[in-house]
Amino acid sequence: MLTYTPPMGWNSWNTFGANISDKLVRESADALVDLGFKDAGYNYVVIDDCWSKLERDENGRLAADEEKFPYGMKALSDYVHSKGLKFGMYSCCGVRTCANYPGSFEHEFVDAQTFADWGVDFLKYDFCYKPERANGELLYRRMSMALRATGRDILLSACNWGLDNSGPWMRSAGANMYRSTGDIVDNFQSIKDIALSQVDKLCYGAPGCFNDMDMLVVGMYGKGNVGLGGCNDAEYRSHFALWCMFNSPLMIGCDIRTLTKESAELLKNKGLISINQNPDCRPPFVANSVDKHYAFARQLSNNEYAVGFFNMDETEGEVYCLLSDVGLTQDSGYAFEMTDVMTGEQLGMFREFCHPKIGAHDCKVYKGKLVKI
């Protein structure tokens, strides 16, 4: 299986948009390694839209923009691989990409071979400028087949924004992850809307194919291509914790080279990442929802459970979770031995309920070990 747990890496779009270059990608790869992100599990370096020339070359193949990438994509791929990382690129199932560069419609097999020749390990495959009568499911199935035909393992990251009721068929079409939402922007309303829109769709994710809630905006603070408003550190905590609890791929979208200490520590938080990468890959469920307070619980491997408490209100408040709604009854003879995932603090035994006080737009995530008492 190409990816058993949600993929992790960095993507150029959220911060840089069209302003990408060979130099930027090499420096970002360096930063992933030097700042410890590779060791934390982030191993894909992905170039998004705007990397190619505006038209195909004389042989009908995609060609890199020589001003942005003067040494070509194979040389860049080799550099990324030399750092122990994997190399990702972008195309689109339509006639043109979302930024109006050549798409892969009816060029799937030649483009897949081009990517394989360049040493690509990851393909983000968008949904713009698709001919009206073309079937989206078939187009993703076609690119999946084309990638497999190259003989190279290339992860297919489908990006059709949840259109065409894609959850039930993306796995069968060969996608390894699939965008289920519109584009994220860097503000808490966007984060909240995306997360809550996916609660009833998370059941479609499973080992090998994951529901992608879009790239992370942690650490952007209002800067960059989608930096519309920005978030504070509490809001970024909720954002990252939700993506981890919801089993979404974790693709960093900020400028990795200039991260604040707080954002870097959050993105490398071992406890949250361990939930996202848990080998059982089970989706969470709603344990409580009152007004703008939410508790999501998730069964993990090794007899453990995760419970995330999210205060999406504008003021501080207690967020409740009755452990009977997770499955634990008072007469069971068992309790949860709880740990605060973000801080590592041991919280003791809980048998009936948890009700942490949480600041506006902030969260807490506990991991509970089921123990006999």
C-alpha cells in the first residue's frame, strides 16, 4: 500500500501561489530537514500550480518554466531526494489548470510518464476547466491508471473539492487522498466551516485513501497567497488538532523557513501527530455538541482513545464530554487514564465525564488509556 496513514509534507500554494522557484523549493526542503520536520514525519515537498510554461512543448509534453526552474524538474527532484524527502508536483484533470496552465485532459498517459521520468512521488490533481460532459470519476480513474502504468509509485492526491459526491468513489478510482472541501483561507471562520462540514463524511477515509480537508494554514499569520485575516496561536491549535483528530493529510502551507517557535512546536507536536498517524485509521465521532462547544472522540490502537474538546465560541467556557457517550459505563469496572496530548501532563483517572475550561477558539486534546480499576 502506497500510504497506510495520512500523508504529511509541505505544499507551496498557500503562501507563495505563482511566486515559486527552484531556489524556494530547495530552501524549503532544507528547512524541513534542518528544523526537524522530516524527523516528525513530513516527507513530501510539493510544488503546486504555476510551475510550467503556458503551453506544451513541440512534442506535446509539459515543460517547466525555465525562468522559475532553470535546471529543470529532474535536477530539482534529485535534490529533494538527496535530502531523504519525496518530490511532488501538480496538474489538473481539465484542459487547463486552475491558474490557466496546460492541464492533463486527454494527455494523462504522456503526462504521467513525464512525471515518472522526473522522479515525481506525489501528484496533486485538480478539477478546473473540466469539459462539461467529461465524467470526473472516470478522469481520476484514468490518471490513476496512467500513473500505475509508469511502474513508479506516485501518490495520487485528488482535488475535486468534494464535487460529484466523490467520497464513495474516490477510493475505487485509485486516489490516495482526496480534497473534500473548497479552498481554505487563513482565518478561523474558514477552519471552522471546513471542519464542521466534514463530520458526516469522515467515514469514507481509510488506510490508503484519506479525506483531505486542504492544506494547513498554521504559521501564516495573515501573510501569503491565502492569508485573509490570519489566526492567533489558539486558533492554529484548534486547526491543527482538528486536522489530526479528523485523520486529514497534514500538508504544511506556510513559509517553513520563517516559522515562529510556537507554530513550529505545534506542527511537530508528537502527541497530536500520533493521533493523526494512528495505525487503526478510525474516524472520530461526535461525543457532544452544545451551541458552539464540540467534543470529538476517536478509537485508537493499543486500547487507547482520543477526545478533543473544541470551543468555537467567542468567549471562554467549559466543554463537556460524558464518557458514557464514548462507550464507558460507570459499572464497567474500567476508567480512562488521561494525558493532555499537547503538554504531556498526566491528568489522572476519569470514569464519568470531562469538562475542561477552554478559551475562545481554543482546544484541548486528551488521550485516554482504558484501564481496569
